[in-house]
Amino acid sequence: MAGNKTAYINARLIDPASGLDGTGSVLTDEKTILDFGTNIIDNESNQGIKIVDCEGKCLAPGLVDMRIEIGNLAATVGAAVAGGITSVFEMPNTNPPTSNKKEFQRKLDLAKNRMYCNYAFYFGATADNANELANLKNLEGCCGIKLF
């Protein structure tokens, strides 16, 4: 029994990790990629599988933007998600800069329940906060320290 499986066929598959860039198919259940490649389904084994013909459109894993400047939160994140971005990491050179824990927490609060993708924020290193940077090691939502 196929269950709730879907096969996306005739897709341009792109997987930067493996160097794949070619025509093929992806087999999924409701939450997981089960298989991908060129001959993953045949007429005998596709009973009950929903078939989606991608007609040569690109099908890739979620992409990550490691250097985003959000500005307008809803517009920026909405555009990123529409373009296939599944994770964003915002730079700290905002106004005001994200270079103290108060501003960092403000960013987390602003993003909570409003982001449509995975997210984290860089903490800005300055001459004024150099002594505090070691304390950021386990700061929730912090993906790194950016020195300008």
C-alpha cells in the first residue's frame, strides 16, 4: 500500500551537496523525502501514489540565506520563502544595531510567531561590547558574531 505518497516526476533536480543537476523524480510521504533520482517509480509499483508532473520545473532542497538584511520583516521573509528559502540569518547592521542583548531580544520578540521559515540572528561585535562576546556562546537564536 502506497499510503499518502506523492511522486514529483519530470523535474529538474538540483542538490548542491551531491552535485546533482538533471531530470528526475522525487518520492515523498507527507513529511519526508523517501527517494529521488531517475527511475524511482515504475508502472507496477506506483499503485496509489499521487503523481505530480513538474514539466521540467526546478525541484531543489530548501535553500539557506546566510546573510539577510530584513528591514520590513513580513515583506522580506515572505519573498525569501516564495523563492525557496527555508532558513534566514539576519545581519546585525540594522538601526539600531543588534550589538547588545536588549536589541537582540527585541529581534527575537519581533520574529516570534511571525516568521515563515527557520531563522537566527548575528550579534554585532563592537569596541564597546568586546568584553561581553564570550558570554554569547549559548545565546538562543544567535547564529554567530559579526565583526565590521
